[in-house]
Amino acid sequence: MNGDFFMWFIIFWVFILLFFMSVGGYFMFRKFLKVLPKEDGKSKLDWQNYYVDNSRHLWTDDSKRFLDQLVSPVPTPFRDIAKHSIAAKIGEVALEEGASKVTRDHCIKGYILATPKRDYKSLTSFLEKQQIDYSSHKHLLERAGY
């Protein structure tokens, strides 16, 4: 009887460990894909760092607080990574427009562009719950098939 219990206990833990290693491997593989160079010789991560660094002087205290509000629904362990990639897209939008500072409008546009299409439903419900007007950027959602 005790031998059977121990055997099932070991089998249970083997499946648990395989599950956790698979989840960790999945996220490590996604990170690996981000650092692979693209056609221009720079990786997605290189471009994100470029836009964050070159737009750093455009950020105001208000836009930083607004970015914190936008990333608040992201689970804490992933929030810094999400904040960095969203800030990079916002910086890209602001630099392409030649803005003198990052505005809420840039933040909303960059937030929508940085969010994967599969998450548009939660994105719009979050913006509506926070009473953030994104009506001028609805075309970005519709163009993506949302």
C-alpha cells in the first residue's frame, strides 16, 4: 500500500515538474526570439531599447503616471517587461510625430499598437472601466479586425 502511494506521488511530481519546465521554456523561447536580429540587423529588443532611450527626454511626470495606470492590469511579475515594450511603442509614436513631449494621446495610441490583437477585448474593457477616451484611435482596433 505505501509503495503504491509513493509511486503515484513520484509520478504526480514528475508531471508537475514537466509542466513548470514547459511553461518556463515557452517564455524563455519567446525571449530568445526577441533577441534574434531581423533583416535590418537589429532585434526587436534592440529597437525597443532604441526608442526608450531616444524618447526618454520627452516623458513628463503626467505621461509616466499615465503609463503606470495603463500597465496596472498586467500581473506584477510581467509588469516591468510590459511597461518597457509599451513605453518603447509610445516613444516610437512620439518620435515619428516629432513631438516635443509624450502626451496622453501618444500613450493611448502606443498602448493600442503595443497590445497583441488577442488582448484587444481586455484592452478596451480596461480603457472603458478607467473612463479613458480612446475614440480617436478606434480605427487602429478596427483595422486589426477587432
